[in-house]
Amino acid sequence: MTKAKRIVYRVLRKGDGWDITKDSKPVHLPTISLLDPKTVYVKHARKLARREWANGRPSQLVIHGRTGAIQTEYTYGNDPKRSPG
């Protein structure tokens, strides 16, 4: 049995604002603007990732900080096996 590829959404810094990508491609959301706070982007990205999971596709949300470092991750669907180390 082949596992479905995990769809990865990211909230990233873009200029003076934020952006959402899906598998490295920009996601166009006409309801939010670059001037909205990061929390608005996280809320929308979380909704998109959960929708994928509800439709049977495993997904992940990765939230980056201002410097580009990963702040937090959320996995929806089968969580990858944890390995020691």
C-alpha cells in the first residue's frame, strides 16, 4: 500500500508582511492582505491544512518566524514515526 504524499502549508515572511504557500507554491487568498497580522495567516493556513486532512490527504502546517526559522509545526493525519536522537 502506497502512502499519500503529505501536503505542506507554510506561513512565511514576505517583505513587510506574511504569505502562505502550499508545497512551495503561493496560495492566493483574496480575503487577507499583506498588512494583516501573522495570526490571520496562521488561522487561514491551519484551516486549509485541516481541510486537506478532512478530505483524506495527510497535511502539515509549518510556521516560520521573521528570520525564517521554523517556530512550530502541526501535522494532520498519520504522524511520521519518531526516531531516537
